[in-house]
Amino acid sequence: MRSSFSLGRIGGVAVGLNVSVLFIVLILVVGLAFGRFPIVFPGYSMTAYVLAGLGSAVLFMASLLAHELAHALVAKRHGIEVPQITLWLLGGVAELRSEPRTPAADLKIAVVGPVASLACAVVFGAVALLLSGAPLLAGMFAYLAAVNVLLAVFNLIPAAPLDGGRVLRAALWARWRDRVRAAVTAARAGRVFGYALIAVGFLQVVTGRGFDGLWLALIGLFLVNAASAEEQQAQMGAALHGVRVRDVMSAKPVAAHPDETVSGLIDRLVMSRRLSTYPLVDENLMFVGLVTLNRIREVPPEARETTRLREIACPPEEVPRSTTEEPLTGLLSRMTGCADGRAVVLDPSGHLVGLLTPSDISRAIQTAGLRGNDPYPHPRGADMAMPHRDTF
């Protein structure tokens, strides 16, 4: 989930908003200002209702941020990198670059989110009591308290990718001592729950509760897709465990100079070599950008003689980069954005030493089962770490 607007950094974690969050804010403002508040608290001006609705929407998003920040900060305490948090249409996403090393860590990271939501509910409830002399304001904070309780309860449903699914995964991991089996089971529970929400939503649509039904179906569809992705990720992580970037990358990739023209590259390489990715390096062999075949095709034929590769390249700061010793599974989640699923491998000086493309990843997955020994034997997961005092 990519951020459209940056809100800065909190606790070392970048926080951003996806543009889709504006939709949920609009729904909350309209629903509260023109629906709930005038009915429950009559006698106020429309301006007061709109301000109360807007305040409720902003504080609700703040409580979602508190939920995700709790996940992020506890994850960082357990050695997991958390580069960013993004708030979007259906809530928030804390991006974790790796997985917990023990069931106990998995459990703590999962549970702290709902605990944060319950803490927000207590705070909002206390404020509502303090403002009992101002019915509209008290009602606004009482609404936020109730919503945060619902958020905590919903997230504790034992179905991935909800927090309850993580709790289920941690419990099964501790019992079976097999993280992959636990993750797959939690993901399948999430898919079943998602299909159930879609079915309930469809029933609400056909019985006249259109908007509520469509919203449930949308959440159910998201859960089905996210749970399926988690199952695939767990299975892929098991297959690729122990594989490092140097084992998969294309070494000594064919590079181009940023000042070369598009037509020059086409004549020199594109038509004669079966390549789809062209990293750019300067005179000092430092990586300065990435050009793909798709970007070359987007240049009109009449402009290819005058267009320099640097003008169409994906900027170096937006290209995923890695080192030769990084585990491949740690890099896969970062291979998104303008690089079209590519990543560059650099040495400590910033010189280009390798390239990772979708073809390289595909071959790694296809050949994963051909290795002579299983680098990830049973019991899976917990045995990867040295004995630790917080073992579940």
C-alpha cells in the first residue's frame, strides 16, 4: 500500500496517507453530520453537526494510527524493521520487512494493536463523561469509544490478516512448532471468514440494506485476497528459506550510460540481446537509474533520437536495492514501485554488482524443490532462533 501524502515520522517510522482514505473520511463526515448526530442530538446548527462529524473522522483516523503505531513499535523492539505506516480506505497497514522469530514475539506484535484500540476507547469514554454537559461533544466522543471497541473486537477474530489471525498463528506455531503450517492455517481461516462476509453482504443487498451490504462485501473481498496472498507468501518463504540474493541475481548485468539516447540503446542492445532491464551507471560505475523495456516502448518513435535514458529512467532512490548477502525473502516485499518488479544489487561503495528480475525470482521458485537438502527442516520457525527468554 503506497502513501500519497506524508505525515512525517513517528518513533522512527514514516507515516503516510493513501488517497483512498479521503473516501472513508467523507463517508464518516456525511453519515454523522447528516444522519446520526441530527437524529440523536437535535437542536444544533448544521455547522455544528459538520464540525462534529469532521472532528470524529479525524480522531477516528488518529485512533487507527495509534493501532498501527502500537504494532510498529513492538515489532521494532523485536528487531523487525518497519519502514512505514499507511492509512487507507479499509484501515491502516504497518509494513514489516521481516517476520517475528518466535511465537511469543508474533503474539505480542499482534495483540498490542487491539489493546491500543481499547486504550483509545477508554480515553474517549472518559472524555465523553467529562463533557456530559455538552451533549453533542459528549456524543461524539462516546461514538469514538464505541467504534474503537468494535475495532478491537473485529480485529481479534481468528482469521488472517486480522490481528486475531496473527494470534491464531502464534498459538498454532507454539503448539505445532511449524510456522509455515500455522501461517497457512490462519490464512485459510481468513479466507473462509472473508467469503462469509461476502455472503452476508450479498444477503443484505438483496434484502434492501444496500450500502451496509456493499461495505461488508468489500471488506470480505479484501480479506479473501489478503489471506490468499499470505498463504502464498508463507509457502514461498518456506521454499526460499536460506536462499540469498547472490544465489539468484544476474551478476555483471549489461549497463548503459544515462546520457545515451533511447534510439542508441535500441540499436546497440534492445534488438540484439534478450534483455528487458537496463541499469544506468555513470563514469564511476555508480548506479544512477533503471530503464525497462516498458519505459522504452512508451517513448514515441519520433522522440527516440533526442530522448536521453536519464529522462525516462526510474530514479535510483525509487529502485529497490539489496546486498549480495541479504536473504531473498527479505527483498521480495520491497520489489514494487516504478522498477516494475526489479531490484539492483550494490556493493558497499554503491557500485552495481547484480540485478534481480522477475525471471530470476521465477527460476528460484521453480528450482527451490530441487536442492539436495531441506534448509528449513521440521520443526519449522521456532528453531531458527537461539533459545530466548520470551519463548512462547
